[in-house]
Amino acid sequence: MKLVIAVVQDQDKNILSDAFYEADIRATKLSSTGGFLRSGNTTFIIGIEEERVDEVLELIKVSCQAREQFISSPVNLDVSLDVTAAYPVKVKVGGATVFVLPIDEFLQF
């Protein structure tokens, strides 16, 4: 048994959730917030048999594509003038951060 923890961008959560449902994979969804962009994320927690881990990883890979997006970032132009301005910055968003952990014991009450 393995524990898969996948952090995905909110834009991808419904696609991934539907893919898990169609593949009969049970997952717990938790709302989370990213630290860098301070945007919404969803964390999926999945307990799965070891032989199905590759299937879960493939669903995540297909459902959560990385893409580029422009965000407005406040930047201090001159410390002595104390002037700040916002201008768009291209950043890579999406994709997924996935952890696969061993399970020593699984209990269900």
C-alpha cells in the first residue's frame, strides 16, 4: 500500500477529480494555498495498492499540465525614492507536485 499526495492548481482539480472517479480511485481533497503565487491549490490524498500507483501517477500527469501565465508583481524600482510599481511577470503554473510514501499499516474503522 502507498500514500500518494498530489498538490495541483485549482484550475486542474475538477479534471483530475473526474479522472479519479472514472478510474474508481478514491481520493480525499483538501483546499490549500500556494506560498509563491498565493493562489488556490487542491491537495489530493490517495491510499492505493502498490500495483496501481503508476496508474494514479499517469492520471495526474495527463490531467495537470504545466502552462505559463502572467501575474502582476509589485517591484520596488528605487529604494531611495520608495517607488513601487506593478508589472506583469511570466511564471510557470500548473502541473503537480506529487509525493509517494510507503504505508506501514492501513486501518479502517
